[in-house]
Amino acid sequence: MSIFECPSYYNEVDSYVYAAIKPVLRTECLNLEDSLHRVLAEDITTLKSIPPFSRALMDGYAVKAKDTVGASPDSPKIFEIIDYLYAGGVSKKYISANECVHITTGAKIPDGADAVVMTENTGIENGRLCIYKPVNYGDNIEAEGQDIKKGRVLLKQGTALNPSRTGLIASQGISNVKVYEKPKIAIISNGEELAAADDILKDGQIYDVNSFMIGAIVKENGCLPLKFGIVGDNPQQIKALIDEALKVSDFVFISGGSSKGDRDFLFEILQKLGRVPSFKTKPENAKSGIFVISEGKPVLGTPGFPTSCLINAYVLLVPALRKMAQLPYHFNKSLDVKMSEDIDVAKSITGCFLPVKIEGERAFPVVNDNKGLINIAKADGYIILNEEIATIEAGSEVSVTLF
Amino acid sequence: MSIFECPSYYNEVDSYVYAAIKPVLRTECLNLEDSLHRVLAEDITTLKSIPPFSRALMDGYAVKAKDTVGASPDSPKIFEIIDYLYAGGVSKKYISANECVHITTGAKIPDGADAVVMTENTGIENGRLCIYKPVNYGDNIEAEGQDIKKGRVLLKQGTALNPSRTGLIASQGISNVKVYEKPKIAIISNGEELAAADDILKDGQIYDVNSFMIGAIVKENGCLPLKFGIVGDNPQQIKALIDEALKVSDFVFISGGSSKGDRDFLFEILQKLGRVPSFKTKPENAKSGIFVISEGKPVLGTPGFPTSCLINAYVLLVPALRKMAQLPYHFNKSLDVKMSEDIDVAKSITGCFLPVKIEGERAFPVVNDNKGLINIAKADGYIILNEEIATIEAGSEVSVTLF
């Protein structure tokens, strides 16, 4: 067991947790339309070249380029129009010398042709085509496979699908893909004082908040929340619920009971479960958390105060979820802005986790403590303060991790 | 009809489109658990103060503060322990002079008590409590309503729900919320050459890509895609499908047929539909787009080439979707990094839209053209180039809008 002080909390504990997490490798087949933000469990190989045939890049006339040599407005080259061809259609005609086929953008180049003359450089006289400007071999044609060649690996296993990658798969006519299953995250709220939503509050009770917040964070990061509800301050019941959760999930998250009070049983329970040393961070303050690997499965315990629970979730849980789901490490969620005012780091009551609201190009600190939620709900994201820097001056640049 | 040149494209056309968009105001009731990233259609008002009762912030003993005056290790104050109280429980006892109740964190302060003495500053002797350090009135107590006061507006109509805001609603025991419906976006792919996924490609055909990409972008931005499939190059059929789409959707997106070729009917059709002037951007190149408002509903037409379609979608469609859904304007999707190499803006073949891949802290340009998709699928996002700046030098800071 090791104790970490802030900001080591974010340097050592989070690396420790991150290193202990393993990606979930179960796979499932999904409709391409349902696979957005999922991670490929197979290479996608090109079945068909794109384009699958040489095609016109312009509306105009398909010709043999050599027949246009010397064409000019004063001395046009004359061609017989032997066919009219639109995108999606195919011409059965073969283009011989001084013959052409009228063609629209995207249509397959007829046999015998090797260039397309733009409509703008042509005219019609007595039903025949006059070409006013020569073209070179291949002009205005996109060759078969120019974009994507057949047999090539289009997208590698492990790629997270975004709109353009979804499009790339669709270009092959593939409508089902093999992706990794969403990791299953069990969520438990511990506390004799907790009531479930819609229950009538008894005197001394408060509503469970954490399972809703954590469920949302789990969903945002490519995982599936499994809600195990509320458990009171009974160590046998807590242990039984954790055991049940471990059977059906890939990760167990439990809030409440992680401190050292009379009724905080979590530390004791998890220490018995774990095969690797468990550790606990700053047990004296609200940022205490407990992490253990039990039979290969991670269990993370956090305090019950919603803000403390939320901070632990953003700093420790989110990277773990993304690693399990094989999603990029919190990649698209930061914004560089200027600090609105001087921040005295030592006086920060949320420790190294400073919630901020962004207005324009500036980050405004949101006054908060480790208990309440009203203020953090106003924040757009947070800054990790480095205790070695005593003050962040107004106007200096800070990187905000967005909620 | 006005023609815009790049980069005006991104300054004037997008402002024009954005200004013409109206938020969708239909509402629906959802389970709180299903409301992540949805937008509140009602104010959420506090039904219960949080905490709903004054509660202990520490494990210890609830006392009258005045009875502890003068307490010290040498001269402890002695108290009768009249009850044991845990979070979630309530004591029926009234604390009189020199009486105390053992209490755990989160438990309701018993009547008569006005402070909590930490366990660390106490001892037990002959079954009675010795207090070694005085406390002040209110010490270690969180007063009723200290976090959230009853009757206060917790979250305003128009707020997009994130995890902490979801938690704030849960703190009230509210499990259903009124949110705005997702705007419905009709998606049509136009082109005689297009085949649907899973169909066998006929000679001259390619698979429809755009409806998959646009469907994904629509989902990413809080809207609901309604797929209207593929329509060939028949102006009556195109018009009929747009009419049908306008009846059931809030916005119609159609790719293909937006140029000025023989079989590009879209411009003509939309001009007849529109009550406000339609416009078209750079019809000569792949970035041409058409936008019109028909009986209050926006219709956006883009070229069929996947990259052109995608660029139009990111630049014109995404802000429109977010405005319709009342989501923040593309807020959490940019990243400031350094350019990996010199960029000659005039030579950019994708015009002012430069796809980049991010590695470490640097943005690497992805070579691309307006037709293919293979390279853009490798990109992590894009930079908007300003034609007034001829070169972006290696190492200079650029803002990448992430895909």
C-alpha cells in the first residue's frame, strides 16, 4: 500500500491504474450504421478498387487523345458521336479513330477511349463534334483503383470508426463489421443514507447521484454501464455485491465507503480481494480512492461525495475506460484558453483539480468544494494544477480538459 | 444567386446557412439515464435542499459547542453518550447540556447539537466521552441547503446535459426530464451510378458512401438521420423524394447532382422550391454546394464526390445541426498543435480545407484530392486555410477542428 500526495496523485496513481488496465477483446458483428465510434476487430481489405473502373472526371466527350493533336478554334478536329453515355450506364461501342462518345462525370470510359475532352472545348456542327483544343493521354479520367486499390488493407484492426472511415467501408459495399464489444462497467453506490430516484426520502436520507453521473461518463467513453444499485453499510452485503458484479462485468466502480470512518468497509474488503497491492490516495481528504485488481478485473472505489466521485472518475476512470474500449486516450477533449484571473494553487480547495467555465477564449475558475455539485455542474471542464507552480497568472495559457 | 469564392465560402456561406437555421422546439420526456447530451426543454427547480438536513462532515460526536469551551488534553470536558447514529439513520434523542451523540459522516445532526467534534480529538473513559479540544458553533457540519437551496433554478432550459448536470438532477430524485426532440435530418443520395450496400455492383456502378458518412455526422451532432436512399438522375423522381423528405424531416441533405452538368438537376429543382434566394458556391470545383429554405425547412445539396460531400458536411452541415439541436457551437472539438511542415496555401488541392493527421503535438497534412476518401480517412481533423496568408510555416501553431 502506498500513499500518494497530490499532484503525484495524477502522476503516479493514474499511471498505475492505467498500466493495470487491459483492453476487452470480445467481439461482435454490427451493422455499419451502428458502428460509429466503435473499434474495428478486423482489418478491412479492399474487395473492389475505387473507382472500380476508369471514369470521367468531367462532362464531355471520350476520345483517343492522339486524334486531337493539333486541334484549335481555327482548325477544329471533327469526330463522329457514336454513343451517349451517362454515369451508371455503360457503352457497348468501341471507339475507333475520330470517333467519340458523349459522357457525363462519373461514367465509365468506353473501350478504345483514353481521354475526355471537356464540353467547354467543343462544339457541334452538322451533328458532328468539333474539338477546339487537344487533350493528352489520360486527361480528365480517374483511372481504375486510383483512389483505392483492390486487395489493400483499407483500415486496420484497432481503428476507431469516424464518419469518413465509415464511408471508406461503405465504398466496398460492406454493411456489417466486426468490432470489439463495449466493456461492461458495474456501478455500485454504497451508503446507508442513499435512496433511489423516485423513492420518497426518509428523514436522514439523500438521493443517489453518483450512479447517474458515472453511468453517463461510462457511456461517453465507449463502455456499457451495468447498474448494481445501492448497498447499505453492511460489509457482507458489499462484498457479495462486488463478487456478483465481478462475475458479469469487466470493471467494478463503487462510490462511498472508501474513507477510514467507522462505517467505511471498502478498503478492508478490497484489500482481501486484491492480488496486486492495493493503494489509497490521500485518505484524509475527499480525493481518496482505492484501486485493486481482483482476479484480473479492476475495482475502483471512490468517496461518496459527488464532486470527489466525479473528480476520481475523470482522472482515473475515463483513461481506464478508453483503454479498455481501445479508444484514443482522451484525445479530442482539450482546449487551450487563457486564464481569466490569478489562481493561487496552494489555496485551491479542490486540490489539483480546478473546474473552469469557458467564456470566449478565457477560462473562469468555478468556486467549488469537494462535497457539492451545484458549481461543478456550471463548469465546462477542468485544469490540472501543478503544485510546483505556485500561481497561474491571469492571461497565461492553460489546457482545459472538457467534460 | 451569389457566388462565393474560397475562403469567403467559409465566411459568408456558412454564416448565411447558420443564420437561416432555426432550433427544433418539439419536446419529449426521457428517463434521466437516456438524456445524456440532450438539451433541457424546462428549467429544473430544486424540490429539496441539498443536503436536505444539516449533516456531519466528519466521524465524531455531535455536541452543543458551548459545552466544549476550555476543553484541552489536560482538562478534558466530559459528556454522556446518549445515542449512536450512522448515516441514513436518525436519532430521536435531544442533546442537552454535556450530552453527545456518536455520529458518522453524512448523518443528520440530532436536535440540540450545533457542532461535531472529530473522533481524533476525543477519548472514552468509563463509558463517557472526553473532549480534548473545543469546537465552534457549526464546526464540521454542512448546513441544510448549503450546496443547493430549495426553490432555486438548478439548471435552465436550453442546458445540454453532461454527467455532472445529470447528477444535479438526480440529487432531486427526478428520474424523468423534458428535453428537445432530436432534429430529423433526411439524407438522399443522388446519382444513376449509385448502388446500395450489399447489392451486386453492375458495370459502371459504385457503392453509395455519402449516406453512411452523413448519417454518422448527423448522429454525432445530436440529430436523427432519416435515410431516404438513392435516387437516379430523373428530375421528377428527385423532386418527389425531396418533397416527401420535407414532409417528415426538419432538414434535407442531398448529395450528388449539385454541379452544372447535363444530368445535374438539383440546382434547377431547388431554385423552384426556395422562398429565399438560393446560392451556390464555386460551381466549377468540387466544393460547390446549394442551399435553400423551402417552406421554412432548409435543404442543402452537395457534390457527390465523397470528400467534397464530407467537407461541405463539416463546414456547413455540422454547425446547422448543432444549432437545430441547441447544442454548443462545435465547442469541444478543437486542438492547437504545431504544423509539421511548410504549407503553400495557394497549392492546396483541397482549397481552404486541409485534412491533417495529429502525431504528438504536430499536425501532418494528409495529401488528398476532392474525389477520394482513402486519405481523408487517415486524418484526425482539418485546418481552415486563409488564402490571405500564403504560407503556414513549419512549427507555427494551427487550430485543428477534430473529426
